[in-house]
Amino acid sequence: MPATRTLSRRRITALAAVPLLAVVVTSCGYGSDAKKDDTKPAVAAGAKKLSADTVKIGYFPNLTHATALVGIQDGLFQKELGGTKVAPSTFNAGPSEIEALNAGSIDIGFIGPSPAINGYVQTKGKSLRIIGGSASGGVKLVVNPKKIKTLDDLKGKKIATPQLGNTQDVAFLNWISEKGWKVDAQSGKGDVSVVRTDNKITPDAYKSGAIDGAWVPEPTASKLVSEGAKVLLNESDLWPDKQFVITNIIVSQKFLSAHPDVVEAVLRGSVKTNAWINANEDKAKASANEALKTLSGKALPPEVLDPAWESIKVTDDPLAATLQSEADHAVKAGLLKKPDLAGIYDLAPLNKVLKAAGQPEVSDAGLGTK
């Protein structure tokens, strides 16, 4: 497995075809509109063009998309693409990015596991492939320390998740089940009150006392800590090797078939960006925050940026086995009919890039193309 790296020193939104959950947004975003990103570096004069004039790349203005933030802003993708132009767009929700991919408005996207599974299942395996990993981790249970001091104290309390059926919601419901407690998945009522709250208003809900804690991704978790909350559990501690997928790279099957050289170049850019982040961590953190400032109008303050950055790991490995586990957790919670994920991965281009870089291949956990 190629090395993963902490970004410091050193949703399942309705995973499948249940109509009730089909429009749940991912945990990574706060809206649905795509925005053109005009900060991309210019193509070098005389650079050789690949088989496409342009590659349209979608991603979120979020630290869990650090590979895209840094790679696009610092020109690492453009360098690999030569005369083929990068045309980036940002999204604030997974469903809108999947819609854009299906419509041809983007060709490649950085996205969470839930919308990727949704897009694959709902089109009967015809819309996309997962072609690489991007990030792992970055999810925490944070609580009001005056009300909750141990994990057992969660019983009877109000804990927020981003939305019904999203990645963190499913993870929390699975954790509750493992504790032997009972919660109705749809209503959130039971031994713990699961309160579905949009990430952008969760800090205010915490300050008002409407919730006692939250199982949320970064930077929301660190924003809550800055308001006096304490980290009670890091979700990474619940997973083998403390890794689980939070961001994948997907591609339109049509684009992959027509422009494999462009896809390979983007993957080279991703692998080299992750390596650069590993070797230049402080610069990479500053670059990502500068990109966030450009895209959203506001940089993260150090008390939020630093702990959030530390808990996220960039990785070339898509951690395919954890994607299957997340789907299994959603089935167990009653939020998902068991999906057929066979063929969702095509890791041949990535493994070609990794081999050329002298790195070991990554696994599709039996969910790859035949």
C-alpha cells in the first residue's frame, strides 16, 4: 500500500436506491451550486496537448479535498496535463457534482463515498468509476464536556450528524448499534437522540444548547472545539489501520474511454500532489487555506485549521474495503438495500502511475472492473 500521510507533521448519503435517501447531500458541503474556479494556472506556452483540449475537474472547497485544492492552485495537475487545460469547478454537495458528471459538465471529480455509490447504483453501473483515493479520516465525535464525560454518557443526549443517511450519520448509527443501544434510523429517536443538522449551522446549535455534541467531519469538528467542545472519539480509531475513505476520485466512464491519457495525467498529478504535501506539509497547509480563502472568501483561523488539517490524511489508495464496510453499515441500519458494487473501481490507470513512480499497487477489494 502506498504511504498515506497526516496533513500535519508528519455522506453514506443515501448510499443506494432508496427513494427517501436519494437526495441527501454529502457531509462535505453546504449547498448545491457549482462555481467556476478561475484561479487555475495558465497553460505553459508551447506545451503539448493530450487527446482532449480541456479536462473539467470538480471538487469541494473543503480540507477533505486537499489534493484538489493544492494540486489545482499550485499547478501540479496542469504541469502533468501539458497543453490540455484544467477547467475546475467547485461544488458544495455530492448530488450536484454527480449530476454535473452525468451531464458532461465535469469529467473527473473529487467526491465522498456516498454520492459515488449513489451515482453508480442509480445508473446501474453506467455513469462513473472510482479511479483513485484522495483522503482518509477527518471525522470526530465532539461533545459538551459539562454534560458528557465518557462514551456511556451519550445515552439520553442529543447528538448531531450532518444529514439522514450521510456518511457520518451511518457511522454513528452503526456505533450506537455496537453499543447495544436502540435508535430508529429514520426518526433518530431512541436511546440517543440523533439530530440531523446541516454542518454550517451545527456550531450555532451547539452554542444554543440545542445539541449536546456532534459526529461530524472537519472542519466542523474543530469549529465546535473552538466553541468549547471536546473531542471524545476520533472515528479513525474505529477502523483497521485507522484509515477509512472520506474522498475518492471519480471519472465519467465516457471520458475514461475516450481520453485515457488525460485521466492518467490527472492521476499523475494527484499522486505527485500527495507526495508534495507529504514533503512540504506547512506550505501545503498554507496553500490549501489560501485556496479556501479564494474560493469561499474566508480562510480558516489557526485554531480551526491546525487540528482539522492534522486529522486528515491524503492517500492514493481508495481504501476500497472501507467503502464496502460503509455500505454494509448502511444496510445494517436499514437505510439501504444491499447494493451491487461490482465494477465500481477501475484502478488500472492509477496502478500504472504508481508502478512508474516505484510505489506498490493498490487493491479494489474485489470491486473492480473485469
